[in-house]
Amino acid sequence: MKKNLYYIEIEKSREIIANANKIALIPHFGPDGDAMGACLALNNLFEKIGKQSVVVTPNDYPDNLKWLPGNGRVVISTDDKQKAADVINTCDLVFILDHNALRRSGDLEDVLQELDAKFILIDHHLNPELDADVTISRPFKSSTCEMVYDFINDIGYGDKIDKDIATCIYSGIVTDTGNLCHNSSNAATYHIIAELMDRGMDKELVHEELYNNFNLSRIELMGYIFNNKMELIEDGKVAIISLTNEEKKKYNYNDGDIEGFANIPLSISTVKICVLFTEKDNLVKMSFRSKKGYPVNFLAAEHFNGGGHENASGGRTYKKLSGAIKHLKDKITNYI
């Protein structure tokens, strides 16, 4: 019987991991809960089975993720670029997690391009660009963390999933699906969550740490944005919210403070699509969210150098904020 491609890639992964001496786990620039959950879950697993392993992030990540098990051993490139490069250069296996192109690895791209090592890619976004030794791409999955759960089981280490690994995996699933509101219509996702709870994952603790652990400035920023920065266009079908660098300074912004903001306007009955624009250094980042029947992944890919899922995507542009918003207004009619 012919084996399907996934299990061929699993067999290759099993062999590559067995022969690896030191493993680096790399999330995308601006790591979110899914990226960090996937990296830390695998890092905890590899340490349990006696492998040298390290998570190296291109830049810092939100404070509400820094309680995740294993977080204290993460190397952040923007804190010490030379240390990050030195660590990666000692590795003979690299996992690329929750992204599928080295250009999304920030300043680590050049180091990774020059590295003589095996690469395993695990990601749930469309159209992988990296020519890895193993590519596991499953866009129908809710999250990379759900894929990591399958991966750990399929390479033969399912019995090693303990409370810490389960906690990291669940944190990625729940954050990447907006508390199971999108990309989570598959019963398999809920079966996995039940298994994670059986392994000791404390669902209430995870939600407390992820969603009830912000500072006052985030609430003040939320009030400011929705009182002053929300614009409804296209007969109320599209909500636009934006945040400038100056406003971030005024409200003592920390990475992660606007997590979930793009979903809030969707609670308005007329709103079908919401786009959150955020200035970040010399570019503008966008978060696209939508209701069922209003895909935003093509909008993000075709006009904002991004992509993602049908109802939850991201993008970026080097236009000024005002120009980025104007560009959206010029194009949005074709997507509603």
C-alpha cells in the first residue's frame, strides 16, 4: 500500500531528529501564541528525550506569553544578535515553525540562509516557500500547535506529552483560533484539547495567564481606540481601527497589548470585516478579521504582502499609515 506524503515526511523527520546533535526552533518575526507554543512544546519534548535544543526568536514577544513552560531558556535575537547567531550556527537541525519563508524570520534570515543544517518546516499557512528537507504543510489545521501535537504523536513520542508540553500546545491552539472562534470547526481540534486536559493541562490557568494578565494601560488604550480611532465604511460593513507610534508611546504600549482588538468590531451586527492598522518602526502591520462568508486572506495577499486564513490574516506595507488606509479603502469594495 502506497504511503501518503505526510507519513513519508514523518518517517524522514524521525530519522533526522535521531541523528541531530543540537536543534534550533525558530518562530516568525513578532512571535504570537501559536509560534511560541509550538517552539516551546517541541523544545520541552527534545529536552525530555535527551536532545540539545534551543528556541531562538527574531525579536521579543508579548509578556502574556512569558509564563509558558520553558520560556526562561529562549534566546531573543534583538537582545543579543551575536549570541543568537552563535547559537544557531552550532545547530545541525532547524525547525521553522508557524511560518513557511525565511524572509519572515527577521534578521535571522541571513544566518539561516548560510547554515549547513537540516531543516524541518511545520506550518499551517498556504503556499510554503522554503525548500526544506521536510515540509509539513497542512492549511486545514487550526494552528501550528495542533500540527505539533500530531507530529509528536506520529514520530513516536506521544507518551512524552506532559503537563508542560500540553500547556504550550493548548496556548497556541486557543490564541490562534481567537478562543476557538475561527479556524476551529473540525472536531479533531476538540478531541486534541480533551487529550491535553488528560495530560494535565489546566484550561482555567491558561486562560487566566493569557487573557487576565494585562496592565491598566491596555484597557485605557482599548477605550481610546474604540472611542476615537474606529471608522465604519461601506455602509457599516467594514471597520477600520488604527494605532500610531505616538499613541503607542502615550499608552505605554507593550507587544501583545492589542491582541484581540481586531475581533471586537465584529460584534457589531453590520460589520463583516475589520482591519487593524498598527505602525511599527518603518512599516505598518495589519490584522484582518472577518465573519464567515467574507474571506480576507486574498485581500491580505494581493494588496498587503500577507495572507493567512479565510477569516484571520495578516499583512504589512511600507506605505505611510494614511496611505495604507487609503489603499484599503480603494480595494475593499471588491471583497465585500
